[in-house]
Amino acid sequence: MATAKKKTETKITLAQEIWERIKDTDLELFALPDQTVEVNASPILAISDTDLHILLKAQAALPQLEDRLRGFKWSKAGAGGFPETLEVSTKSKFTVIKVVPVED
């Protein structure tokens, strides 16, 4: 008797999508070449499905990360059809990146 295997679709969370979109963003740090978000941060995806939590390898990367993500255009329209951007904040030892509506 043959057993049918179910295909399991892995749904990508918003936190994972944020990481995929920002990980290759260039950061100008320490006068070193090829500095990106991925080189300077590690994602912690198990905390939240909607907000991306990262651990920075050096806190000196935080101002540059905030600067590079300020005004980041999130292509999906929000629930009300309003444009969205990314907001960077700190929470305990984590840096939290989340999608927020663009303020006028």
C-alpha cells in the first residue's frame, strides 16, 4: 500500500521577508569594503512573525543601519492602501525592524 506524502508549503513570515530585502544593504562602517547588514547582523526569526529582531555584531553599526533604512520604500501597500516604510528601534539586546505606515 502506497502512502501519499503531503506537500508542506512553508509560508514566509513578514520578518523573514524584511530580512531578505535588507540583508544586502550596504553599510559604510569602519572604512572596510563590502560591509552589509548580513555581515554585521544576525537575524533571530523565532521571536516574532511580523517584526524582525536582529543582533548586531557591533553597536557602532546601529546609526548606519538606521540611516540606510530611513525612507526605505516597502513595496506592499498597507491595510489601508497607505505606503509603508521600515522603522528601526532597540529592545533589550535586540535591534527591531518593522514595517510602519509612512507619516506625512
